[in-house]
Amino acid sequence: WFIKFPIIKQIYPAVKEIFSFLFADRKHSFKKTVLIEYPRKGIYSVGFITNDALKHFNNKTNKDLINVFIPSTPNPLTGYVLLIPREDIIVVDVSVEDACKILISGGVVNPDINNTQFF
């Protein structure tokens, strides 16, 4: 029933292509879903750990930095790569696939969440 909506029908092929790119080759995909305080304290953004930062960056900052990709909505292939100190990253128990569903839907879809609460 979800695919019958006009907007969904139009974006479904693109979303399907994005998902196949993201999840086809596990060694080049996002590793974990995380939350970071971005763009300011008290506001959280969903991100994906992509890799450890270059040792050169760690040495220059004297911090253990992690590459975190912060995707844009509704296309999770565009966004920002931020180098975040490891201690500022909150790893969440949400699969990359489910996080992408949330992002692509603009937060409308919350996969596998049984209790819906609005404000």
C-alpha cells in the first residue's frame, strides 16, 4: 500500500538504487549508525561511521578522530564528512538500513518501533 502513494511511486526507483549501492559491498559501506551533537550542542544528527581518521589528523589534533558521514535528507549519498573525537560519538543500536529509511522518509518512517509518541 505504501508504494501506491504518488510521491513514493516516483522516488522508489531512486531509493532502491541508493540502497543497492549502500549495502551491496559491505567492505565499502557504512560501518555503524551513530548520533553526534551537530550542528550544535543539544541537537543530534544521525551519522554513519565510515572509517578511522588519518593518523596525521589524529597526531595534529592530539585526539582519536573517527570519520563520520552525516547524510542529507532525502538522499543519504549527499552530506558531510566530519572528523569527530571518539568520545563524542554515541553508537546506537539501529541498523544502517533502518537509519537510511528514517533519513530518506524525512523522519516519517520509524522502522521496527512499536510505540509511536509525538511530543
